[in-house]
Amino acid sequence: MSEEPVLPEGFAELEPFVPVWALRSEAERNARRLASAFDDLRVFYDAMLRRLDAVAAHLARFDLGALPDPERRLYLLALSLMEVAPAVEIHGAPDVPDAIEAERFVIRSP
């Protein structure tokens, strides 16, 4: 019996990011971004951005409410990319420079 793949076929190069970035909640993704070194954010961002069109095309074939586990992990990586993108593209840092401390914000999910 073969093991289920971590990510869908064709996305193996993103598998090293799964343990760190395939996080279920917005609060977890936000905390991971804040706790990460900027260089680590950049590596994740660059890897995901290169594959974003393929990720979106692959996930578009599925009902997001009933994703198989490999696709769910890929979707969670894409959500983490959305969390990381402003840090890389705008702020150049894990947190917003010269802003209110991130710890003062509470992220509430429905």
C-alpha cells in the first residue's frame, strides 16, 4: 500500500514548506510570519510565487469545502503566501515597521 502524497503531483518542490506554512488558521499564519526571519519569508514567497498560477489552476478543479488532504495542504500554503506577501512586497520585514505592536491585535476567525 502506498502512502498518500504530501502535496498533489507536480508540487513536490513545495513539500519542505508544508510543516512550517500549511497552517489552518489566520492567527497561526500571522504568528508564523511574525516569528520568521525575513530571509525565510522571502524563500517561501519566491517558491510559492513561482508556482502560484499552477496552484490556482489546480485548486480551481476542486470544491474548496471538500478538498482531498494533498490539495488542502496546497491551499493552506497559498493562504500563507497571502499572509507573507505584504511583508515581502511592501514592508521588507516580518512586521509592519513603525506600527502598533502586532501583539495588541487579536485575530478572530468565524
